[in-house]
Amino acid sequence: MLKLYKFIDNKKYYWETWPDKDGAHVLHWGLLGTTGDTDVINDTPSESAKDIIQSEIDKVLSLGYKEISQEEHVTLLIEYEVDGMGDGNDVEKRHQLEDRMNNTLGWAGLGSCDGGSIGSGAMEVCNFVVDFELAKEVIENDLKDTEFENYTRIYQESE
């Protein structure tokens, strides 16, 4: 998977691609925090999907898009209160939330989930994001009116 970003004039854009089945490639792009647009690139009679994707990559790089290193991502934690060390239901909830965050953050171009932890009265899901405030807003909206809305806080690890 290749993720590229361009931040200009208070607007933040993402562009990403990954291989799909049967040699196809998926393109996904948009305004950071939105689901954006998606296209699937297949081989054509005159050009392979891989060559078409490379041409697209070259084009967005020439427009100023660039990768953001993992070190430049912010660690965003979603915390829940649990009894003691938690139980099997808490662990299952955490795994479901991890999957949800990978989907929510990934399709909004914001980042990904890196797992979680549980114990000592708290359960946390760890996420790496490129824009903390926007990711927090997207997560709050995504979790509203769901079984995950009872978090105690969403916070940046360095705080």
C-alpha cells in the first residue's frame, strides 16, 4: 500500500493505492477526513494495471503529494473503563473496535489502528493518525449512537 498526502491552503488531501485481486489495483483519494473516491484499475489490452498505477503515482508526486513517515503520525488512544483486568466481553469489544477503527480511519485517509491493551481498570485502542483533531472528530461521529459510544476519553498519547 502506498499513501500520499498534500497539505495546502488549509486543505488536506490523501491519495493511496493498493493491489487488489487478479492483478488489479485500487486507487482511493479525497479530502482528508472524508471517504473520498475510489477506482479500480485493471489491465488493458495495451498496458498493465501496474504500469497505469505507476503513471498515476508519478503524476500525484509531481503535484506535490508525499508520504508521511510513521514517526510523523500521532498516537491517538480511545479509552474505556473496565472492571479490574476486564473480561472476555471487553476483549471482544476491543477487537471489534480495532477492526472498526481500521475501516473508519483507513477510508477517511487518516491512518490505522495498531491494536490495543486492557487491564488495571482501562481498555485502550491505539491508532496512528496524520491529523489528531480531525481524526478525533471523525471517530467521535463514527462512534456516536453505537455500542462504542461509552468511551471515557479520546486523547493524544504524548499528553
